[in-house]
Amino acid sequence: MSVPIAKSGIVRFGTFEADLRSGELRKGGVKVKLEGQPFQVLAALLEQPGELVTREELQKQLWPDETFVDFEQGINAAVKRLRLALQDSADKPRFIETLPRRGYRFIAPVENGAQPPPAAQIARAAAAGLPFPEDTPTAQPTLKRRFPSRRRTMLIALAAAIVVVLLVFRSDLAGWRDRLLGRPMEGEITSIAVLPLENLTGNAEQEYFVDGMTEALITELGKISALRVISRTSAMAFKGSKKPLPEIARQLGVDAVLEGAVARDRDRVRITTRLVHLSQERTLWAQSYERDLRDISALQGEIALVVAGEIRIKVRNQEQARLAQARPVDPRAYESFLKGRYLQARRTPDDMRKALVYFQHALEIDAGYAPAYVGIIDCYSIGGGRQMEVSIREADAKMKEAARKVVQLDDSTAAAHYAIAIVKWHEWDFPGAEKEFQRALQLDPGDVQVRQHYAHYLLSMRRPTDARHEIQQALALDPLSSLLTVDLGFTYYYDHQFPAAIEQGQKALQMEPDFPYARNMLASVYWDQGRFQESLALWPSQYEPERTRRAKEIYQRAGQKAMLRWLVEDAEQHNATGDFYSRSAEVARGYAELNEKERALTWLEKAYQERDPWLPMDLAGPTFDPLRSDPRFQELLRRMSLPV
């Protein structure tokens, strides 16, 4: 039965209060941002509580000029956003019940007319630094007459502060005692996962944009050193998942999750988010934000700071400053960058090349957009010359140029120090590279990719134990990453712990069958153990398919030594092309495997003269163990400032 709306236009239900005249929704006296069509749907339902409001009625009220198809997309998106703001569920509704193919019904009890906010609401608003909920026109008339407005405000503020203190000490005295004694609080949040945001754009082709928003929130939260934030790869494994949040939290090993949705109308973006504490099974905070696309970077930093405040995590002054820094970006450049990141995450050679084109296009629009330069660095450092279809020398030159641009734009960011580290490493300035890697991680401890590259650097310094520590820290942030699982295997391989390396390679293939990187690592381990049959069976067919076919054929017909001879001679013939498999260091590797030390050392000297950026990684591997006692090999290491 309908209940007439009070003259004030205010309807209260549960902990919520909707002002139908001003179009505002509040929870516990604190405003929840809900505007446009979702609020109009809520208003239509509240005008007829307990009764069916058909989809046709909503169409006539809200979308009178749109087609039926546009309405279907609009109403579904609006109801989803409304439910998210109310923390409601379609499966187990507390407020909005769906009647399939008919419409919706508001099922919660409602009260008309505003009431004075309780002390707890005032305390929460005061603690959050928000305006106090307004009194109704008839509330506390004697106070309004008796005290001047300024004095009244001071008294309310004082009362609110007292309430806050009493509430804190009554409900969390033990927690404060633990903090003073340096013990972790029960239920304290120190780790979080940002689950893939839901696409409410009504367009499946906008998935790259929504995924980009998810990654950006992960990146911003990862800048807070006191908080462990699950990386993109592991979070994206739950895209579209119907698993309960506690199960997802268990798999990722986190205390809380941030979930939400993204809607977009041209260059306007709305992000709705909800922070859920898993052990306490309650929502800590929910909010909607709407911004122009030019200001999206500032919004992402703002959300990160709000989340940190809600979970009471310590944010250093420098971290607050970095999260607050954000330059406006041309929406077209930002869009092109997101498309590039979306493709780059797939890591196939074709997608990496397409991603590079998008990054370059973003810079044509906005030459000062630093993240696009970092995208270019990643294309060449991850894909290398082979995947990017250029020589390794050309790939290195392009990477250095992009790094130079990043540093010119702002040399105080983690991205700038990461770029400098890559350049110094490839220039064989090893102490300088390590210093820059460490500085980048101080500025952004949640950047898994920086940690991964730092581990690779440590392997080239023949420090596999230190590299393993970095990869294990990266895996704590990205536990479902098959890529990092392989990298963990490489730390064992460089440490001559071959069974452990094989175990990690096989684990990665279980996670991602036929993963080329895992097959390469296992093939290398088997090869250096002389298990050529097993190694050849793992060579990825998409790389050098004709060379692979020929090597297998020779091995079957003439045996191991004939195959090794053919491989090294083939590499030597193609050395002038700059191809990855014909690098001078690869030719040297072949001769080392044939136990022809003189030729191996000659080709290593050639690689040294060419300043091959990957030579330090080659020299640290087990392949060159037969040469380590040779004085000429040791002299080469000294000239390169590498550990002997």
C-alpha cells in the first residue's frame, strides 16, 4: 500500500535517508553520492513502497524519448548502480526486489519525514571531517533560540568529539592497548585486493577501459608501503567470478576487498566502490564518484587515500603527496594508453606490438604523458627485440630514449627511477642500477614489475638468493601469477638447484598450460643437464619454428653433438642480422656446450665489444660454468665489473 510522501520530501529506510526534493541519499547522516537515473529509479520505488513498479512505468518516467533497446540497457545499469550504493543484492534483496520480466518492488519498511541525527551519526561525521547532518526545521527549537549559531556549532563539535572518544574507548579499548604495546590489532586490515570492476557502460568493447580503472586503483593503493595490495594478474583471475568474497579472500590471502563498478558517458566517468572487511563480514565504506576523464588520475589517488583512512592504515607524508599529485590528461591520450595496457597484459608477441602502437599514439596526442613512455619501456624490456621485430640493439636504444623522456618529465617518481635503473643496468652501471631499483621500490613498494626486474638484475649479479627473496615478495602481491612462478624457478636454476627449478616450471604449466615462458625455462634446465630429448620437446613452436624443426630432425638422425654443431654454426652465419638467437653471446654459448673454449671466449669478447646489454645475464647462468676457472673468463668479468 502506498504511503504519501511527507512535505519535507524525506523518506527513511534502514540506515538510509533519501531526500526526494534535493535528490540526495544519506547513510547514517553521511552523504552517499547517487545521482541521475539510479536516484530517479529509487525515487519512483519509494513513491510506491511495497508495490510493483513496472519496467514500462519506469520507462515512461525516466526515458520517455529513448528506444526500447536503449531503455533495457539503461534500466539494468541504473538498478545495478543503485543496488551497489545501497549495498543490496539481487539474490538476497533487503531493499529492492526484482520481479522477472515485470519490474521492481521496494520491500523494506519506510518512514516519512526527517529526524534529528543520533549522536553516533554526528560522531561519525565529525571523525570523517564531514559536515554534520542537518536538523529538521522543527528539531530542537529551544536550542536555536537560546544560543548564537557559532556558539551552538562549537558546542555540537565538542559534544561530537566527546562522543567519538567515548565510542572509541568503549568499543576498541583493547585495540588501542595493542597499538600502544606494538601488537597487531585483532581484525586489523593490512592487505587488500581490488576485484575487477564491473562494466556498467552497456558496451562490451569498453572492457579495456574498465580493466584500466581496476589496474589504476591497484597501482595507487600499491604506493602505500604499509598496505599489501594484490597485483593485477591475480585480481583479474576473478573477473566475472561468482565465488563468495570469503573464498576469494582466502585464495588471495587478504583481509579486505574493494569492489565496484564503472559507468561512462563520453568523457564523464562514474566509479562506485565498496570496501568489505572479510573477517568481520561487513561493509566499511561505500561511495560513488563522478569526474571528467581529464581528472581521472586525481580521482584514483583520492579513492586510495579514502580507503587508507577507512582501514586506519598509516600513510607517510611523501606517499600522501604522491597520491595527491595528478596532472590532467587528454582523454584521447588516456584512452589510447588504456588500450595499450590492456593488450600488453596479454603478453603475446602480436599484442605487444599492437600495444606499442597505442602507446606511441597516446604520445602523439600528449607528449607529456609519462605512463605511455613507461609502457614503451615495458614493451621492449619484456618483449625484447625478438617479439618487437627489431634487433636487440635497436630495442635497447628505443627503451633508453623512452626512459630519458620519463626522467625529463619528473625525475622524482617511482617510474622515473625504474626507467633509470633499466638504462643503467643495460649500460653496465651496476651499482647505479641497484640504487635506482631500490629507490623505485621505496617510492612504490607495490609495483610487482619493478620487483621482478630487480630480481633479474640480481640474477645477473650472481645473487640468486637475493633474487629469490624479491620474487617471493612479488608473489605475495601476485600469488596467482604463472610468470612469477617461472621467475622463481629461474632463481633456483641460476642457483644450480635444478629439481626445485623443474618443480616451479611444472607448477606454472599447471596454472597456464603451454605457457611459452615456462616451457623455455624447463627447456633450459633440461638442456644444461644434457637431457636434450626432453628439452627439445618443450621448445615453443611459435619461436623459430623452422630452426626448431631442423634441430629435432638432426638430433633424431645424427645425435646430440651433430645437433649442437648445426645450431652453433647456424647462429654464427646469422650473427650479422642482430637476431636474438644469433647474438654473439648465443654463439659463445654453443661453443661452450661443445667444450670448444677458445671459440667460446672469442665470441664472448665480441659480445663485450658490442656492449650487448644481456651479456651479464648470460654470463651468470650455468651454461658458462665450464669457463669460470679460466683466467681469461675471469678477466672479462672484472672488466665488466661483475662478480668473479
